[in-house]
Amino acid sequence: MSEDKEKQESKPVPPTPAKAGFTKEQFLQSRKTLPADKDILAVVLEEGKRYTVQQAEKAVHDFKKRKVT
């Protein structure tokens, strides 16, 4: 029985599908996204593209840290 468990644990993790992530609209409708961050995401994210949570957070962070000229 422990052999079966070892076989299950050693299976490789399936690759992430190409359409993984969330759309701009999904981030804008999310309850987890802060209202001020939604305004930023509305500007920096592109329509029709998908983003991971980390990519969206980085986009917000980069926007907040940019220099104003």
C-alpha cells in the first residue's frame, strides 16, 4: 500500500495551461483587490490578456514606484 502512495507522490506536476491567470475585468471585479489598486489596474492592464496575481501585483507596485516628471 505504501508503494501506491509513493507512486502518487512522485507524479510530476502538470504544466500550467496557456490560459492560466485572470483577465483585467476579473481583477477589477475581485473583492480582494483594493479600490485604489483597481484604478491602477484599469490603466496598466491590457484588455484580452491574462495575468497571474503576481503579475498584477507587480504592475501595481511598479506604477506606484514610478517617478513623476
